[in-house]
Amino acid sequence: MENIKGKVVAITGASSGMGKSIAMELAKNGAKVVLGARRTEQLRQLVEDIESDGGEAAFITIDVKNKADLDRLVHKAMEQYGKLDVMVNNAGISQLSRIDDLDIEGWQEMIDINLKGVLYGMAAAIPVFKQQQEGHIVNIISTAGLKITPMMGVYAGTKNAIRTIAEAFRQESDGKVRITGISPGFVKTDFAGSIKNEQMRTIIQKEMDHMALNPIAIANAVIYALSQPGDVEVGDIVIRPSKQN
């Protein structure tokens, strides 16, 4: 884990779930984490927990729907630690329903957070990475885009858009900026809580209760990708419960 120690890592959606676990596990391995999310009190408590365990952390309240907030997150990292090594675009939301239910508001929310929010995170980090001549972008995606199923069309679409964009940028960056996509299956988070469609919320929650992974499994995947030597890029990781089809 020597390649983790001292890295400065910005993480969106860091106040709970996978983002929180990623932050805690990276800090335990010597990374300096800069946390962004909408819930200020949860962020403050997480920083206190990390620091009490001997780690280094800072936070800033952000909403990934606002590009300026992602710029502030990167600025916080630069101001506090003098560099940014990794941007983890973790924030995401799901509104699962049939296409012909026409949940336009839900579509817009997923596009704003899952797609534009990741683009804004990349846009905030890339100028710093260009100046440093190195950097690493980690996008938390989803297995939903790998197996297309009813009720998940637009959600999967936003995730697959990120796959396409990241692959294009990987080729454009000529190795100076590494790109990793991590696609989790069912993970024990509050993912289901934001789903407005009651039927889908019940189904997803039942599946989570039945088989979901501890979010530490996703954190370990991030650690694996970041711990590689500078000339090694881990492109895509699919990590899901062995029971999940």
C-alpha cells in the first residue's frame, strides 16, 4: 500500500455508503482525503472519526449538480494539501421506473447527478492533472449498465454514458491521466431510499437485504486501483455479490 500513502484524494458523495467507506479505508492506508457531499454534519463527523483514528481529512459541502462546487472541492484539496492525485466521482442517484411512466423529473435528476456531476468532477480535476502531468480519475459506475433490465433504462443510460466518455478521455490523455471505472452490483447503502417508485424501492431493498455487499468491498477495489505503479492503469472493475445474476 506504499503507493497509497500520501496521496490526496477528493471524493464526492462522501457522507455515507460507498463514498464514506472509500474515504475511511483510504485514510487508514495513509491517503489524505478531501470529502464532498450535501450533508454537512455527516461530513464533519466523518472527518472527526478519520482524524481520531490517526488519518488526515478535510471536507466541504457541495452539490455535484453545480460545477462551481466541484471546482471548490478541488480548490480545497490544493489549498490544504498542495496537490490532488485522485478524483473519485462517487455521487449518484437512482429513479427507477418504466420509460413510459415519463418520470421526466427523475430523468433530469439522474442526468444532472450521475452524468453531469461526473463530468463536472472531471472538469475540475483535469486542469490540475495537466499541470502536474499526472492524475487518476475513478468513476463509480454500476452493473446496471452492463445488464440492461426493465425499469432501469435511463439510470443505466447515465452510467453507460460515463463509460463511453471515460474511455474516450483515457485515449486522449496519452497515459498522463489514468482512468478507472468501478461497477458495483448490490451494495448495502441507502441507494433504495431515494427511489420514488414504491414497487422498485421494495424490490431493490429486498435484494439488498438478501445479498448486498459491505461497501468496504468497493473501497478495497478503489485501493487496488490506486495502489498500482504509475505505469499501470486498472481500467474497469466489476464487483458484485456472487449470488447476483
